[in-house]
Amino acid sequence: MLLAWVPAAASAQEPRVSCASLGSQEAAEQAVSVDPSLLPLLDRDGDGVPCESGVPSPSQLGVYIVVGAVLVGVGSLALLGLQRRKSRSEEETLEARVARLQGSLTDAAGVVAEIEREVASRQELLAKLEEDARRVRALTGMDSAEVDAVTQALNGQLAQLEKRSLRGSIVLSSIFYVLGIVSGVLTNIFVS
């Protein structure tokens, strides 16, 4: 008894029939009329019609091909007619073509000029970078005596700048101090 039940369970898990194996909706309907238990396997949307979205029958396929060919032909003829109508109505005069081409050439000349400006600016940048690279090579090639000499020269320049900055600060502070006194005196004179 147990042996008879196992194959039945295995066959219940695997579909015995599918829409693809039947080939057409008519064959699926015949299979369901012979074995109604096949309907749940063959009716995917549950409307009671098996394999309705399955493989069409050869006669349906022929109808689909003929209708499709007719529709493609009609569409092609319609597009061809529209294209001819459009080409007749939009025929460009020679003067309009020349004007359009002149506009295109002017635009192209503008783009070329912009490219030339960009190339020139990049060449200037390249020259600056080459000069910086030359300086870096010169600085990295210095010995300790040269480095000390450059350091002393830079320290001297910094000291001079500090003196100028101090003098400038003293002068500005003095000017604002005097202006403060003058504004205080003027305020006392005009207010009293």
C-alpha cells in the first residue's frame, strides 16, 4: 500500500501536461474534456479557458502573419506618403540653404576660435609648470652652503618686511589716535 502511494505523490508534484507540450489551445481543450483535473494546470488566469495565452494553432498563426503583413504594408505606405508630402512642402530654396550653411560656418568658426584660446591658455600653463619644475630641480640640487645662503637672504628680507610692517602699524595707530582726539575735541565744541 505504501509503495503505491509514493509514485502518486511524486507525479502530483511534477506537472504531467503543460501548454507547451500540447502545442495549441484546441489540444488543451480536448485534454481538459478528457481529464478535467488538468484544468488547474493549464488555466493560469483561472477563467476556465486552458492555454489561452499559449502557442497559437497553425491556422491562428497564419491569420496573425497575414494581418501583420497587411498592417506593415499599410503603415509603410502611409509613412511614405507623409514623407513625400513633407518633402514637397519643405523644399528649401538655394538662398535659404546658403544662409543656413553660412550660419553653420559662423558657428564652427566660433568653436574653432574658442578651442584656439583654450590651447593658448594651456600652453601658458605648461610654460609656467615647466618653469616651476626647473626651479624645483635647481632647489633640490643645492648643497648645504647654498641652502644656508638662501635662508639668510630670505631671513634678511623678512626682517626688512617686519620693520616696514611695524613702522606702518605705528603710523596708522598714530593717525587714528590723532583723529580720535580731534573728533573728541570737535564733539565737545559743537555739543556744548
